[in-house]
Amino acid sequence: MAKADKDPNKRRWYQLLGDGYKIAKKSYPALPWILLGVFVLVTGGFITVGIVTGNWILWTISGVILGPMLTMVTLTRFIESASYKQMEGIPGAASAVIGRIRRGWSFQEEPVRFNARTQDMVFRLIGKPGIVLVTEGPTNRVQKLVEDERKQARRIAPNVPVHAIHVGTDEDQVKLGKLMKSLKKLPKTLTSAEVGVVAKRYDSIKTNQLPIPKGIDPYKMRPDRRATRGR
């Protein structure tokens, strides 16, 4: 049986990696020199150690393997950082980050509170730390939205802790690229079963079913994870 024709629109891993490199280079113009420096330092360092110790064959082979590998790791870090950097300030960008952490969390990609005039919004996650409200907009301006959601949380799950993480670039806010780290730092107070129970309570009352505001499409803003992985 003849093989099916390959999808012409399917991009190969090196093409995705190239796309990621272009994204990172826009934010970090010195990226080519940084990658070259990492490669030279790692590979050259191993070869130098091999010459000094007299076991240059083993050390050279290790350098040839680890040099490109660590250069690739460095590139993926810059791609991810640049992706977040370029997304900062775009309404709904927090949802793009939240969409990467499905395991252990329950959330809806649409904002649960939204100010149409200012485009301030609040996203809700439910996980082992409890209920986490992720906001976009100046901290003092989103407080009303946060308090409204806190009141509702007290009615639906009165004994569950409610945390607020304010995403933005101000001093009292968490940068988009550090949102996931901030979520992981929250103290765990619920079991997996309890997370499911709280999520079902919210689902049962169908609360805050707000449509995504016009012009906000989190799916289009997500970093290309395949590019950052090199495939």
C-alpha cells in the first residue's frame, strides 16, 4: 500500500526551532554571541581539562556531546523568556500561561471577572493551594473584581483558602514569566479529591460564564512549546 503524502503544512523540528530562535533574537539581539559563547566555553573547557589530565579522548568526546546540548538548553530558555516578554501587556496573556498547567489544577480559560472599559480581568484556578485568583490590570484597580470573586468563593467553598496573584510589570506585581513559579510556591492545603469537589461545586452553579472579550484569544498567544523543545 502506498504511503500517504506528507502534510506540506507540517513543519519539521528544525523549522520550529528556527522560528523560536527568531522570536528570541527579537528580544535578545546578542543571542547568537551568547549561544556561541556557551558552545565554545563548554566544548573548549572539556577539551582543556582532557589535555591537562592526559585523558583528552574521553573529555573531548564529552565536550562534543555536551557543548551542543547545553547550547540547545540555553536557546530554549531564551525562547521561553522571549515569548513571555513579548506577551506582556496583551489582555488575556495570563490565560495563555495558565493553559500550560492543567495537571493538578482546574480552571477556565475565560476570565471570571472582567471590566469591559479598562480590560482588567480575573482568572480563577482551583488546585491544592485552594482557589487562586490571577489578575491582569493595576493592582489597586482590580481589587473590586478580586473582592467580588472572594465573596463568591466564601459562599461556594467557605473553608477553602483564596489567594490572589497580580500579573503585570509594576513593582507589586508578578511578571508573566514568573507566574508558574508563583503558583508552585503557594502552600498546599487541599488533597486531589478536595480539589475535585470544589471544582464540581463551581461547575454545578455555572458561575461567571463570561465570554472572552473581543480581541482576546489566548490560544493565539501561547508560546510555541514544540519550538522550545526543538521538535
